[in-house]
Amino acid sequence: MDLDRSFGFLVHDVARLFGHRFNQRALLFLGLTRAQCKVLGYLARNEGINQAGLADLLEIKPMTLVRQIDRMEEQGWIERRPDPGDRRARRLVLTDKARPILARILDLSNEVRTEAFAGLSEVEGRRLIDLLGRVHGNLSERALALAVSDFSDFGKPDDHAVLSGAIASADLSPVGGQR
């Protein structure tokens, strides 16, 4: 098997290499890790979310996120605020220190993408993004169909439409990525 011709291997390895390069540059130019940049990016789109919800979006274990949130709070990037509806819960918000860095994170992601696209024409780069977007859509549709079918034993038929709409409208685009 030629791994260089395997779609799954190439997509995974390109993502790994892109992430590694982004992490190098983020540490050098921002003093942040890629993981911290992802937290800030997801939090910017979901400000006021609780830690469990953010961990779910980031696809990491809540205990892993707690340590990261602790460090980021100590460094002044985020704050935990009381949830008015639940005395035990805390809501996460960006600090004034974090807001200006979001544009730099996006700039850095674009710089790494430019490096990755070296040797491709502008048309080829746009075509690559379009094709990957279609593949993403194909897989997302199947994931959505499976998620809805997982709940087919629950609720009324109208509940499935609500669930489908909620899942479909979720913003799942990557930090700094293009959709």
C-alpha cells in the first residue's frame, strides 16, 4: 500500500504537519500553544459556554481542559464567571487581553496556509479548499444522519427535525480555518 496515495493518511498527515507548524509559530510569535489558540478561538464563537460544553467542542476530556483553563486564567486570557442559572456552574469568557490576539491567531493560520500552499496557483488553492469542503460535507451529512438515527427510539418525529436542525446549524469550522 502506497501511503502517499492514501486519502486518509494524507489528510491526517497534512493536518498533523499543519498543526505542528502552527504550534511552532504560535509559540514563537504569540507565546501561546496551538491548544490555547483553539480554546480562545472556540471561546470567541461560544462565549459564556461552560467548561463541559467547551471540552465537548474541542473533543478533549473535561479534566484535561480544566488544567488548561486554570493556566489560561492565571495568565489573564480567560475568566470564569458564575452562571446565573446554576450556582455550581461557571461560564467562560474572554478577557480584554485575549480579544486583540484573535486577529493575530487568524493571521498566523493564514501564514501557515500560505506556506502549505507554496507551489500551488491561486486557482489550485481555491480548488483544493472547495474539494475538501465537499468531502467534509459528504462526511458531515453521514455523521448527521447517524446522529439522528441514534435517537430514533426517543421522542416524537418532530423532535428529530429539531435535533437535525440543531446539529446542522452548529458551527464546527476549525479555528483560523476557512469554510
